Amino acid sequence: MNTSSTQKAIAAAVMNAIIVGFSFIFVKMALTVSDPFDTLAHRFTLSFLAASLFTFPGWGRVKFGISKAAVIIPLALMYPALYFTLQAYGLLYTTSAVAGIIQATMPIFTILLAAMFLKETTSSFQKISTLISVSGIILIFAIPGLSISSSSLWGVLLILISALSLAGYNVAARKLTRTWSPKELTYMITLFGFIFFNGLSIIKHGSAGTLDQYFTPFQEPKFIFSMLYLGVLSSLITSFLSNYALSRMEASRVSIFGSLSTVVSILGGVLLLNEQLEWYHWTGTVMIIAGVIGVNWRKQVRAKGKA
């Protein structure tokens, strides 16, 4: 792979982390109006509409078929289906701090799965860099007040499986990008999310006799604004950026960039919500960035050595 291609993949991964980092603010806004499953349903509806508008006229037609659907379903079950569903239910039984710490293990899971199924190798320096980045996230979430007593084993297990499902997606998508283009993969994943979450939402409303309330959240302007960000930028665009990066970099390298989302979330809280930065925010941020640079710097040095 040439340097230009690698740089584009890194840029895509960084942009993905920035968008995801700010998405937590918009999720909070949306959840003041709607519940998690309705939010996900509307989020993926807008994502699918945007994908359809851009995919067919702009990116060229995506070819469907039974064989393609059979390949994509196991992948889409890991993300977005299992990831978001388990995360939503897990947060009912545990705190956001505990969830954040557990979610931080995702790059470690990715390294292990990539080694098992993709035969990807990482140096000791890269493994240490990954641990430094993960430790930075744990520090940021743990210091403010980690209440293990308020977390049930069930909640911890659900969040842990959600992290594992995202790691599984990274590895499976990396393999699939060898035969699928990022735009095809993005569109099919978005279509699956649209069907899955709208199905759950309709079943929920149907059983409760509240189908007439399905579109009620759109009466709030802040919900519409949140859905535009979450649906178009934080679902469709991030999915494409992630798949693009996975088509050009190892899954283990791509996953570590997700750590930057925590840094962006902190900056977003400071800039938009007037939150205060504490020492552990600064320390954790330095550790996260150092870990991300360490994973990729080692790779760049090797590449230059071979040139």
C-alpha cells in the first residue's frame, strides 16, 4: 500500500472519531425527547434515506442479491444490531462510567480477533501503545466516581458483549472489503439497520398500542436536528469512513482510532456544554493520543525502512 493511500485511510479514521465524539452530545439531546429504540429507528431511517439519495445518483447503483444479503446479515447483526441493542440494555443495568471503561477494551478484542481470523500481527510496541490508549480512557471514566455497586453483572456482561460485537465487525468488515467496495458495504449495513431498528420500534409500539406516537418526537426541533446529525453524519458517513479505512488498514490499527472519540467528547463538553477539564482529563487525553500515535508511528517507521 502506498503512503498516499495510508494517509487517506488515517484521515478517514480520524474524521470518523471526530464525528462519533460529538455524537454523544446529540444522543443526549435526542433521549430527552425519545427512548433509545425509537431514536435508533429514526436515526437509521434518515441514514437509509440519505444513503439511497447519494448511493444511486452519485455513487452508482449498488447491486443486490440473495447471496449478498446472506453475506451481510452476520456482519450487520454484530453492528449495528447487537452493538446498539446490547449497549442500550446494558446502560439500564450499569453506569455510563462502567460502560465507558468496558467499551474501552474494544481495541484489545480487535487485536486478538484480527490475529486469530486475519493473521494480522502487531509488534510489542504497538501492543503497549494500545494498552496506553485504553488505560487513558479507563482513567478518564474511573476517576470521577466509579460506582461498581450500582452495576449488575448482567449490565457489565451486556456492555462487554457489545464491545466484542464491534470488534468482531471491524475484523469481519476488514475481510469483506477485499471483495466489497466501501460504498456497497455501507449501504447494505445501513439498510439492515433501517429494517432491524424500525422493526423493533414498531413491535414495541404495536404491543403497547402507541403506534400513533411513532412520529411524536419530530415535534421537537432539537430532536430533528439531533437526528440529522446522528442519522447522516454519525451513522451513514461514519460507517463509510470506517469501511474505507478498513479497506486500506489493518483492523487493529483502525480500532485504536476509536479512542480519539473520547478526547473529542471531552472537548465537545468543554466547548458546547461549558464543562470543566480536570487533571485526569488532561492525563487521559495525553495517554490516548500517545497510544494512537505509537500504534501508527511504528508502522510508518517500518514502511520507510522498506522503501
